[in-house]
Amino acid sequence: MSVVRVARHETRGGIRRWHRKETAAAYFFTLPTLILLATFTLGPAVYAFFLSGVSWNLLNTMHWVGWGTNFKQLLTMPLFWTSVKNSVVFAAIVMPTQTVIALIFAVILNQNLPARGLFRLAFFFPSISSSAVTSLMFMWIFNKLGLLNGLLAWFGINGPDWIGNPRFALSSIMILNIWSTSGYFMVVFLAGLQAIPQSIYEAAMIDGANGLQRILKITVPLLRPSTFFIVVMGMIGTLQMFDQSFIISGGTGGPLNSTTTIALLIYQEIFSYGNVGLGAAATVFLFVIVLVFTILVNRWLGKPIEY
Amino acid sequence: MKKWVALTGSTCIAMSAVAAPMVVAQANAPVNIVVASWSGTNVTNGIINAQLAAFNKSHPGIHAVYKPISGNYETILKTEFVAGDAPDIITLNNGGQAPTFESEGAVVPLNSYIQKSHYSLKDFFPGAINMFVSGKTVYGLPRDQSPLVQYDNPAMFKAAGISGPPRTWAQFQADAKKLTNPKKKVYGYVQTPQEPRWGQFLMQAGGNVMNPAMTKMTLNTPAALKGFTFFINLYRHGIAAQPSTVGATWGGQALGMGHAAMTLEGAWAIPYLQDTYPKTPFKIVTLPRGPKNNESLDFPTAWAITKDSQHPQQAWEVINYLTGSGEARWVEQGGLVTVRKSLINMPYYKHHPIYQNILNQLPKAYPWNFPNGFDQYVNTTLANETLLAVEGKITPKQALQQLQQQGEQILKNGGSN
């Protein structure tokens, strides 16, 4: 049987035909996924790009006004730049913090500590909880008469109205976000740590490297693939932060637009204020920002490890 | 193998047996009418369900079902309109949402149905019906309403030695001062600094946010400034507080928690306070008088037929039933107030005297409304400028100037921003 098959493939045409057949089969098997991707991911993305050039409030008839008009209006809108500022500040603080915290916890929990499993579960737990639930929980913690201020009162500090005060509202959401995502990234780092060969540490110890040196010179560089994944995912996640702002501010982005992120503004413009074109333009803007940052991170961290 | 064939065969036969009568039934099956509203309290939902069940019993040709929409009601409705699949009947809300749906043609005029059925609109409170009439076109028939009224904690009044509720602005201010005790986290007046909670102060001073036809901003009048300044100064003088200052999210909650001696809310706070804070006593009084009157804001809602309805005639019959004089009385059971003048003497109110002052406020209640295009203005602009004034970052005059200017801008752009 097999002899016959090999003989048929020996001719060039045979190989080409076999190739074509293989490709067709491959496409056939991936077709369901491709259709889903095209319908629910690629299609809407292209449609959003189209929508960024229309004037439409969801109820009237859509008409084309051109990309120039919408983008000009968007880029001259003070609220848009407030949202960009909020999103960038949010990402710039949350992403590095959660990465460092995740790394620290991962290194600690990679040691042979008592009740290690329990701690791993405890730190991972926030990331599998619904963000709606954790947001509501933190609203109670950050309440003027809530847990956090109760704790501060022990030390004689009269805590602020965290969520009601424009100066603290975004910081409150940052704390919530760091708390809820660090655990997930910790698990990613833990997996990365297990992949580092023990022999390298042993060699370093023989050479006289101390604990800190081992972490900084071996663990951190060798974790680069995990770090890359975490930085990219963390950046995209923080730049697109929506749910926590939405729930904590009741959908308004308040107080005084201090928690309006780009994603929340997109939602408000499209669904609340009936400016679909503007919202879609902001979507395209967010896409470009995320793309640029991802490319930059890829240049910085995306290289393979060389031992 | 044989067993399998037999099984499939019998299933097929069974299915066709079931399917056959279904086809027959479909020919004269009742027409489905979907009635949508935001999901309210269990009480509200229960009332609508009960009303529709009674309707279905007496109208075999129509099957009306209630579809509560939880979450962002208007947003979800808009997406259903985009899909061309909106419910047959929707509830129009105050605060500018009704004019948006009306002027975009999402809901259909009811005039022809009203005429054909000889339906009278005269019994409705003007505050409840006027908001859903544009020119001579009627877009919605009132479902329920509630004016803003004052909620007091009588125990706190007694402890402070105040004999009765304030009847004038001056008394209101003086009482609020006596009732305030920041150390105990108790404030004379606790309220969110939002326009639907300060608009009435402008009217009481003889001003308003917009003219009645909603074609002009009127925040630059001395009367508007007088009312707005009175409101802002309550906070500036420390006798009023935002709910978040006392760990609450709205005035009613602050009152229930015992942190507020007075707040302004609608009838919806009655079942909430009774259920959530049964130990906190509360009393309802009409609003204290300003320089001109004691006018209040009114929050009416209405039923309307959507353009997507395949059976508008049947939908009209449902609305006709829901708003009919005999049926509207069910509405009063869940913190909602009747929209019919003929019903204010009904027994329910005699047995529930807590509603008396709400009914007393009704004749002096002006619907809270904005024209199409004011969504963002209503949602954030008004709240933001007010908050800045409450925090003392800008003067009341500056806040009103900002609001006047931004409102004029929206009007100039033809109602869309």
C-alpha cells in the first residue's frame, strides 16, 4: 500500500496535487473558526472603521460625512483628551505595578513555603471573580464610611470620599484593577519560573551569586517570554479598561469625568449620546494606540532568549 | 440497528403528530404583543404582569407578554431598534428620552387610534400627558408619574425642637442648619447635586432651565440664578451634603440610614424605605415655598407603540387597556402615582395616607424634560458644572453661564451635538 503512495508522489505533479489537497483540507477544517472570526471579530472591526466616517444616532438613517469630519471633531473635543489622559495614566501606573507585584508574588510562592497552595489560590482568586462583583465590593471598601476609611480612622486619619472625589476616583479603580489582575499574571510568571532550569541557579551559587543577584541576573532575564506576554496583555487590558469605570461611576465616568476612559467614552458616545461616528472614530484611535504600543513592546521584549 | 430505526421512525411520527395540530393552531393563534419596560421593583413588575394576564384573559385574540429590560434601558432599546426588532410597546421615560424616540420616529403617533376608540385625554394630569404630546401629535399615553416631594425624618425634627416641616426657603435653610451635626454624620439635607434635584428651586424662584417649548435656554435669568444659588449655598454653608459624604448613593438611602433629616425624592422611595429601613421613621410633605411658588418637578412615564410593531392595532388595544380608567388604579401599589385626576380619591389612597402629600403636590408639578440631542448635557454636563459649584471651584453664576452656553450650542446645532 505505502509503496504505491510514495510512487505516486514521486512525480512533481503528484506532489503539487497532494499539496493542494492538503491545503484544501486544512482550510476545510479551519473553516468554522475562520467563519466565526470573520463574522464576529474581523467583520465588526472593519465595520467600526466604516462607521467612523458616518453620522448616525442609532435611530435615524445613517449618512456618510467622511472620516475627516468625525476625526476632526473628535480630536478637538476636550472630553476625548481627558479620556486619553485617564487611560494612559491608568495604563502607565497599573501595568508596571501589576507586573512587578505579580513577579514578586510568583518568586515568593515558587519557594517551598508552608500552605503554598492556599496562598496561590488566594492570590489567583480575584482574577476568576466577575469584575462586576469585585467592583461592587471595592465600592464598599472605598465608601466614605467604608472599610478602608475605618482602617484609616484607627490611625487618626480622616479618609477622603474615595469614589466621590475626582482626585481619588481613578486611583481607587487602579487599586482595584491591580488587585484583581496581579493574581492571574502571577500564575503566568509561576509557569515561567518552573521552566527555568535549576542547574543555572546551582552554577550561579557555586560562582558565589547571592539571592538578589540570582533574581536580577537569572530569573528576570529568563522570564522574558512570560514578561512579554504579561506586559502586552496588561497594556491592552489597561488601555481598554471599561467595566470597572462603568460600574463604579454608574456609567457616567464621573465625578467630573475623572474616571472616563477611552473605552467608556466610546460606549457613551455610541450608546448614550447617539454619536456613533464619533465613538467609532475613538475606537479606531484606540486601535492605533494599542497597535503602536504593542509593536514597541514587541521590539523591546519580543526577542527569543539566548542563554 | 433495527431498534434504532424503529426508534427514529416512531420519533418522526410522534413529532409530526405534535406538529400537525400546531400548524392548525397557528392559523388562529393569538397575536403576540411584547410590552417592554425597565425592570423595576418586584412590585412594579408584578403589577404589569398582573395587568397583562387580566388583559389576555379578556382578549383571546391577543397575547401580551411583559419583557423587563434590565441594565441600560434606553441603550438596549436603541440596539433593538437598529436590529429592527424592538418590542411592540415600550415605556417612554422623562429626562429627554421621550423626545429622542419621538423625533426620530421610533414611536408612532397615536392620534388615529385615539380618535377611532374615542379615547379621552382630558382625565390625565397635564404634567403627565403634556410631555408625550408634540404639537398635536400624541406619542404616548401616561403610565405613572411621581412629583418630587420632601421626605423628613420626624424623629430628628422632634429632637431638634422643630415643630413642623419647613414651609418657606428661609425655614428650610434654618431647619437644615439646626438638624445638621457633622460629627454624627447627620446633615439637614442630603441630595445629589443633579439637575433633577435642583431644577425645582429655579422654578420656585420664577425661572427654569429652558422655556416651556424647549427652544431656548433660560439659565441666564436672575430668577434662575436666585434658585440655583440657594441650592448651591446649602452645600457651601455645610448644611447640605452629597450622599457619598455619608456613605450613601442617593438621598433616599441617606435618609433611611439616618444620615439625613430631609431629602427630596419621588414616590419610588416609599416602598424602598419601608422595605429596606423599616426602623427609620419618615414623613412626606409638599415642597417649601420659594419667592414665587412651591412648584415641583414631575417624573412621568408613558406607553408608546414602536415603528417595529407588526400589529399596531393590537398593541393599541393593550395600551388602551393598560391606561384605561378602570385599570390604571393598579399602578398605585408600588411607589407609583396615578396619572388620572379622577383616581386621586380612590380608596387605596385613603388607606395609605403617606401618599396624600404626593397627591397634593401633583397639581404643581412640571415634567422633567429635555429636547432631542441633550443626552450628554443631561447625563454629565449638568452634573459636572453643579459639582464644581458645590465644591466651590466656580461660582453659581459661572456654572449657569457654562450651562447656558453649552445648551445654546446644542440648540444651535439643531438638537444634535
